[in-house]
Amino acid sequence: MSREDPQFKLRMTEALRDRIAESAKANGRSMNAELIARLEMSFDIETEHALSNRIETKFESLMQVFERVIASDPKFAMQMAVAVNPEAYRKASSNGRTKISKKRAL
């Protein structure tokens, strides 16, 4: 940053100023650099949050499609169960909890 960059007057409580000063010292920055870093980080967090929401929405849509496919094809559902967690399948089948044999499922 240079002296030619836009400047902005900011009022804050003495307590907040002290916290910023402590944080700046701990991070080896000036108070101005600390404030800039924290402001930039807040925008990064907003971007990450928006991306996370988009991923979650897409995942939920994908799960709905996947659930419809599984509901319409029990054999596929068993194949997926075995593929995702073969140990759980083995435990369930050894306890007699599954009606479809592993051989039939594959």
C-alpha cells in the first residue's frame, strides 16, 4: 500500500483499538495492515460460505436422484451398500440381517 491509496477515517472504542494493536503486534503487522488483513479475510469467508452453500445444494440434488435410483433398483442398492461399506455388509449378512446374498447382489 502507498500513501496515495484512498484513506478512510474510522472511529472505534478504545477497547477495540487495544485488541487490534495486540493482534497486529502478535502477527508482526502495523495496525493498518492488521485491519486490511482482517477485512480481506471477511470477504474470503463470505466467498467460501457462498461456495459451500452451492456445493451443499448440488449435493442434496444429487442425493435425491441417487435415492430415486436406489428405490427403483434394489440390486443396485445392494451393490452400492457393499461398495460403500463392505465390512458393515459382512456383519449384517453374518447376523442374518440381509435377505439378498452378496453373490446375487453383484
